[in-house]
Amino acid sequence: MVNYGIKYWANDDFIIEEGKVKVNHQSKPALIDIVKKVREEVDKLFSSFEDSIKEYHYKGKFKAVFPLKVNHYPNFVLPLMEIAKNRCYGLEAGSKSELIVAMAYTNENAPITVNGFKDKEMISLGFIAAKMKRNITLTIEGLNELETIIEVAQSMGKPYPNIGLRIRLHSTGVGIWAKSGGIHSKFGLTATEQLQAVSMLKKNKLLDKFTMIHFHIGSQISDISPLKKALREAGNIYAELRKMGAKNLSSVNIGGGLAVEYTQFENYQNRNYTLAEFSEDVVFMLKEIAKNKKELEPDIFIESGRYISANHAVLIAPVLELFSQEYDETSLHLKEKNPPLVEELVDLYHTINEQKAIEYLHDSLDHMESLLTLFDLGYIDLQDRSNTEVLVYLIIKKVIQVLRHKNHHEIITIQEQVQERYLLNCSFFQSLPDYWGLKQNFPVMPIDKLHKRATRSASLWDITCDSDGEIAFDKNTPLFLHDIDVKNEEYFLGFFLVGAYQEVLGMRHNLFTHPTELSIVFDKKGDWVIENLLEAQSVLDVLDDLDYDTKEIERRLKQLLEDSREISEESKKEVLGQLYVMLSENGYLRTVFKSEGEKA
Ligand SMILES: *Cc1c(COP(=O)(O)O)cnc(C)c1O
């Protein structure tokens, strides 16, 4: 994995220079100095489709919406709408709360689409949006929703929102998020229901508001062929519905699903197409169908979420501890007379050299097994056991040291047995929930010290008390990190491409909430500034969100303190002060450096 596979997943958004990961934009700031990256994917998406439209002399337009469920944080959505100002780019909503955000923040004339299940209240909200001159399309998921729309239209009157139909395709998607397509999918109208819908619209004089058909075959489409199949099916449905009199039907909304390349390894790529291929296929396919059926070339609507937002966010987590680093020669307390196997370990430790390194490593692991058995049987004591632990760790370190110039492939087998565990000040449940739930990997690498060779095979632990909070070492997709002295130097890992679905899906396991967030904004000269600093929630706020009575908690703690006889009267005030500070700070851990004193 040369340079942590940056050429596969970074999409030219990040580069390595001077041993640092840098944002490949304008002044190229290094991540070690800053934290977030904005923009650019929108430009890439629009220009790719615009190029394909030009290439094929396609008559329809390209339009897009960002699906709010992928990332609804204001620090993302508001700047996105700013970027979208001179484009036909709006928001997609799937719930009442999302619809309110879309109504408030979509730019004038930019589209709003509403998918998902809707009740009468939500449909009425869509009508209110139309009366506010919002360019809104309500996509119906079933005929009962259409009945409600007809009802609301009668009571609320014109102007009406546009109406879209979600169609149920027989083609299915691929990958872990494929459930959105197929004949048994949760969403969409069957062919029979589509015919019924058209006749209901006709009968209620709403057919002229029917402007869009929609499908979504699932997120992270790894293979382009199911999308092509779906497009062929949807294109034909579009043409057929127009022939039935839906003369204002002018848009085919192909949903989301444009994939992000997450891999750091050549042999594990997640996507078999480029953006250019994707846009060409879509434009070409719809052009062909329109030509064959002698219908208008439709506007192409896309609802890409993951592709637009994944790369804007990087999770940066400080390393708090290296598990084996606790052990150095001073932890060794050998006795006058040690068990023979412990003596052997001492001998191995002192005589390791390059030729014998792997042999000695295996010997020492064997000895450890035997010594642990001897302990279980009562033949050696706890001090002997501790000496065993320390010696084996020292041997591992020395082996890795003498073999450090070998390439990773050669040392992987030994490293698999002797990984270092890096404890990170973050929660995978909160910040990488798709890793926990779906085993989706995210690119991870240190954000500086990259001019030095990383020699330790690493597994990563978060600070939750849950054994699932671990990213284990995998010899097929190995991660190597630097051997650092955490007491004296800072070391940060960056998790990349975490801007889609992660913090928004994150769960407060152990009551860790979102980490401190900030945005990096580039000005016209290319310099960058930090904006929108949002601290992680304080302990009191977290408890308040869970509906604890925080005043009551404060009262109880104060009372317990007053009643305590273990704390002197003079120092009670100080302890109370400490308690209040802790309650007002966030729940993540603080690191202490020998040299610099306290740091957050
Ligand atoms: C989730 C969703 C999207 C976004 O999909 P991505 O894979 O993130 O691009 C788009 N449209 C609909 C209807 C969705 O449910």
C-alpha cells in the first residue's frame, strides 16, 4: 500500500507533499494545520454531465438536488447552497423536517424534490411551498399519496406543486445498499399503478402537473450495468407515459447511487466506472430511447448525495496511547533466579539479529504460550508472568526494528501476530457508523510524519467501552503506522471520505456525541480561514438531550459533596469548581504532554 493508496481514493482532492497530507486546492493547506475541505464535487458533477450533453447534442437539461438525509448539518448545507447559486441545484427532502430545511434554504427557482412516505400534513406543506413560489415536486410513492394530493388540491387550490411518480423497476441494484430497487422494493408504483395514476390525474385535471418520473436503485452503485438496465426500463416508461397524454412529463430523475472510491488497495476497488462514463451512459441511453420512441429528450435529474458530500469531511483523531508502549526495560523486574523459559526469553532478547529475527520471534511467542500455561497450573508467579509479557513485547519491538527496512509484504506475516494497538480519541459508533454496521472501510492514514517509514502493523481502538469499537488489522488490507512516543509527541490519524451518512447516522454510544467540527473556507486569494467552529457537546448538554433534569443532577452532586466527610470543608469549593468545569466540557478525553502541560 504505497502512500496509503491515496491514488485510488483521493480523486486528486488530497496529495502528499513534504511528508504531509494536503488539500489539493489553491494554497494547498496541510491537514495537520487545518481540518475540512469544501466544494468541487458539485463542479465535477455538473461539468461531466454538461460535457456529455454537448457531446451527444442532447436537448434536455441537467438538474440536480442534494438529498438532505446524506448530511443535514448546516455547516455543510448552507455553504452548498451558496456554491449552487448559479446552477440548477436544489435539495431533496424525505421527511417533514428535511422539507422545512429545503423550503428555507433552496435558492430561488432551484428544484426541491420530496421523496419517501408522506401524510396529509406533509403534502399540505408541499402545497404551501408551491404558494411560496418554491419549485417543488412531490414524488408519490403509492396511489394513496396521490389520493391525498387530489384531496389537498381541492381544499387548498392553486398553485399546485409538481407531481412526480416513483416507478418500481424490475431491475435491481448491486452491493450492500441495493435494496432500493427491484420488484419487491419498499418504494414505487408498479406498471398497473402507473396507469391508474395517470387516469386519476387526468380525471382530476392534474395531469399537466405531472412532470417527473423517479427511481433510485440504491447507494454506492459499484457496477454500472444495473444502472444501464434501470435507465432502459425507466426511459421506456417515460416515453410510454408521454404517449398516454402526460405531455408535461419532461424529467427523468435517476436518483442517487453514484459511487465513491473508498479503497486504499489496488485489488479492492469499489467502482468499475468513472464519472465521465456514468454521465455519457445516462445521456446516450436516454437519447436513444427518445429517438426510437420519437419523444422529447427528457431533462436529467440526479440526486447524488454520497458522491457530492463524502470527501468534504475528514475525521481527525489524536492517538492517545500505544498499547505496548507501556513496556520498556524499566518495567522488567527479573529475580535472582527465574524460570528457565524466562531466562531463555532474556537470552533471545539480547541476541536478536537480522538473520535470526523471525525465528526468535516465533520462539518467544511459543515460550509465552508455555509460560502462560505454567501460570495457570500454578508453577510460576505473577511477577514471572509480568516479566514474560514485558520480554515478549521488547522482543517484538526489537524484531520490528531490525527488520524495518524490509518491505511491508515480507514483514506482514510476523506483524499479523504482533500488531500494535492504537487508542484513538473518537467513537467509531458516532463518527464511522457504517464501519460498525456494514463493515464499510474508510481510507485512514497519519496526517504527517509521512517522510518517515511506518513500521508497525496497527489495529485501531476507539474510546468506547465496546469491543466492536475496533478496526482490526487485516493482512489483506494492512495498515502500518509509525512507532511514536505518545507522551512526548502528537500523532493524528485522518479518516477520509466521511462526509456522507456518517455523523448524521452516528449514535451516541457511551454518550460520545459528534466531535468538535470546523469548516475551512478559501478566500479569493486562495488563503484559508477557519469558520463555523462547533464544539462537541458538553456533558450537561448531552444529558439534557436525553431529557435528564440537569438542574437536578447538579443539585444531587452538590448535596453529595456537602455531605461528604472525606473532603475537607476548605477543599469542597475547589472540588465543586472542578465538577462544574467537567460538566461544561465535552466528554472526549484530554491528553497530557510531559513537555507542554495540558492540551485538549
Ligand atoms: C438516499 C437517496 C439518495 C442518495 O443516494 P446516494 O447514494 O447518497 O447518492 C438519492 N435519492 C433517494 C430517493 C434516496 O433515498
